[in-house]
Amino acid sequence: MKHTRVAITALMVVCAAAFAAVYPTMAVNQAAPTFAKDIAPIMFEHCASCHRPGEIAPMSLMNYKEVRPWARAIREKVASRDMPPWHADPQHGEWANDRRMSQAKIDTIVKWVDAGAREGDPKDLPPAPKFAEGWQIGEPDQIFYMPEEYTVPADGSVPYIYFTVPTNFTEDKYVTALEARAGDLSVVHHIVIYVREPAGGPRPKRQDIGTGLLGALSPGMTPFMAKPGTAKLIRAGSNIVFQMHYTPSGKVTKDRSMVGLKFSKSPVEQVITTTAAYDMRFAIPPNASNFEVRAVSVIDEDTEIVSFSPHMHLRGKSFVYRAIYPDGRSEVLLSVPNYDFNWQVYYYPKKPLRVPKGTRIEGIAHFDNSTKNALNPDPNREVRFGEQTWEEMMNGFYDYTTHIKDLNKPEAAGGTGGNR
């Protein structure tokens, strides 16, 4: 009997080994994550705002059928932290819109793909998030369109085109969210929306590069959304100006872009204004791999900074915002060590950054005009400031707040930031 039990045990071990050899992943798969239970919630939280029909991402990832063909690519991009896109150095600042995925979620996606990317039980699937069709900010309160279609030629370069649209506002409006949308993304490189106030209104003391800037659509840019109690101001009688940058796509194309606005439904205490630390006089030498450009914007009154948005073109390499306080202290507010032209991002501090009058906001940009830069149009030419993508810009945009009660004081009419 003893020998029989030993034989049976040995046989079971042999059978188990044979089973494992034939079906090596079955036991693993039983415990592996599934799309319905584990992956869909991650997709909905981190990916769906862009990866859905009609949005800027190249494919929709709203269900298993859409996700499964891209499983290995998703694994690669998530594991390398290329997606979700986020370029701020975590050593400096904490950000309300930090897109980074936790390591636990990354590990779950990797495990799911490695185990065969199973769908799982559809009953485990959470409800898909609901979005206003065509809008990341939700349904706008008002939409302004370009006054007419513009015909983009099949090839060549197109200088910036400007379209002016009257708001016909009879009272001041406070904008809590803004989203510019291209009529045809195949030819719209970017849209910048400006406000031009009526004659007789408060005039800026100096015309900085951010003067009157309301919002924009650039590659990968998230829409403007203000925190409660803050908003951007459009004065009664103002016009909205579309600055359109078109890039021909190889065929004649028509575009009529738009901008959607949402207005405050509750009292606004602070108005958000845009300014920048910028330079328009630089010259990047040929084949320079780490050329530095610095610019400074001076804070003219005690205020709070609520967002940053560095802007460069194809040779942009890195960007740092540094505050130099009146007492001599300095602090890095935001560092973007690997700037990516395809992701123009607003960085919102978790808490507004209080900066006293006299603070200098320094923008420090580095450019790669060498052959090391795969996006470089021509490493053998000197590059200067210009509007086209094969030229360059050095704009350290940032948004700051002004209290409503101080808004109409003469010293406030010019804004807080002054470029030096």
C-alpha cells in the first residue's frame, strides 16, 4: 500500500509537470489582471480624455476591442513613462494636473499584457466616463467661430492669419474654461486666442508678448480651466482674435476653427492674466547642441502664479522657471528637462505660488540645433526668432492673479509681469 501511495504521488507530480508544460500560462492567467476589471478603470482615468473619437489622440481606447490591438504598444509606452505625457521634473513643485501614472498601475498594465491581455468578465466593466461630445471642457456656454472658411494651399508656407470676431458682450464676462478647436486638424498647427479690449478701456503699460492672450490650441495642449473663484476677464465690447498657424498637408483644405467659452456661475475674486519671460533677439549658432537663452520678467506687485506654459519649437531641449526673490533667495519653480514640442502643456501648481513684488521670474531655455536632435530641420543654419516651426521661440508664459478690487487701479492696468 505504501508503495502504491508513493507511485500515485509520483504520477501526480509527473502529470502536474506535464500539464504545466502544455499549459504554462493557465494558472497565471487565472490570477492575471483583466481588461474589464483592472485595465478599463486605468484607461478611463488616464487615457480617455484624449483617446476617444474626435479627440487629438490617433486612436480611441474606450473599449476592449479598441485597446487589444494596441496592447503591446501601450505596455511599452506606459512602462517607459512616455504615456501619459508628463515632462515636469518631480524634484521641483507639485502639480494639480500631474498626469503621471502610479507604479502600481504601470505594473498592472505590464502584467495584463504579459499574461495575454485577457478581456475578462464584461460584468466587471465600470461605466465609461461621459464627455460632452467634441469638448474636453464640457458643453460651452458660448462658441465663437472664425467669420469665414480659410482655404489652406496644398503646399508652401502660410504666414500667420488673423480673424477678428466681435463678442457683442454688453457686460464683462468671466471665463472659467476655454477650449480652441480646429475645424481641420490636418492643417491647423496651432490657434492662439486673443482679446482686444474696446477703445477707452484700461490700457496696458507695456505690450508684453502675453498681453491679451486668452488661450490656445497647440500640439498636445490641455484646455484652460480655472480654479473656483478665479477666471479670465473679457470686458464688454471686446473682440476675439484668432491667430491661425496653418501647415499645408499636401492637398487644398478648408478650415473654420472655433473657440468655446464657459462663464463663471459664482462670484469671482481674482482675475487671471497671462504674461511671459521671453526673448526675441537670440541667435542659435549652427550645430550648437545646448545653446542657452535667458529672459526675465519682473513682478510689479504681490501676486500669485497659477500656471506655467513654456513654449519653444523643434529645437527646444529644456526649460526652467526660476524665482529670484527680493531678499536674494532663488528657487526653481518648474523644470522641464526633456521639452517636447508635441506636448504644449499648462502646468498648474497644487497651490498658487505666492510671489512678492520685486520678484524676478527667470526663464532659462536650452536649444539643440545639432544632428543629435532628430526633429531638427537644418542643423547647419543659424536660427532666430520666428513664427514658423523651422524658426524658434523662447516664451516662458505664466498666468498670475489680480484681485477684482485692484483691477481698475491705474497701476494694475499694465499687469503684474514686465519683461526685462
